Amino acid sequence: MSEEIRSPESATAPVGRTAKYEEDAIYQDGKIVARVAGAEVRSNSSEIYFNELSGSDLLMLPEECEFQKYRLIVQRIEYASRIDKTAPQKGRVLRGVVAEILGYREQ
């Protein structure tokens, strides 16, 4: 069984979506808590796979968060580093992150 994989940018946003939400950011309580590099929506399994989350020091796990039009909760992290020595400005870096899609964020 093949799993459909789409880029989050190809997903259509709900009508009336506020423009203040940045496409490459994860939010908690309306504040940016991480930056996203490489995301894939896996619609058959209701998950989003993130290649990397950087600047995630303020990301509270396992609290609910928001990315684009989705409400999420992080389920798995393959690799975590407090500081990436090649790019210390990135802060805490999480790689291979899988988050469960809980629903859609309220407008």
C-alpha cells in the first residue's frame, strides 16, 4: 500500500485564514516556538513529517501546537541536539520529527 505524500504548501488553507501565521513556523499559544525545514503531510496516516525543527527551545513537548492550518502533537523525534555545533544560532534542533494531526486550527 503506497502512502500519499504531499508538501504542506500544496494543501489548501481554510477560507479566511489569517496572514499573520508564517508558513515555516510552529506555534504554541499564538507564539512562534520553532522553525520548520522540510515538511511532508502524510494524509493516509494523518501525520506530518518534519526533516528539522530549529530554534525549538520554547517548544513544549508533548503540548499541542499549530503548523499552517493544522493542530498537532509531536509523537516521535529521531534526533535532538541542544546546540548544533555547525550552526549554533539554530538553538535546540530536532530532526526526523513525526507529529500527529489532531485537526485544524480555529480561525
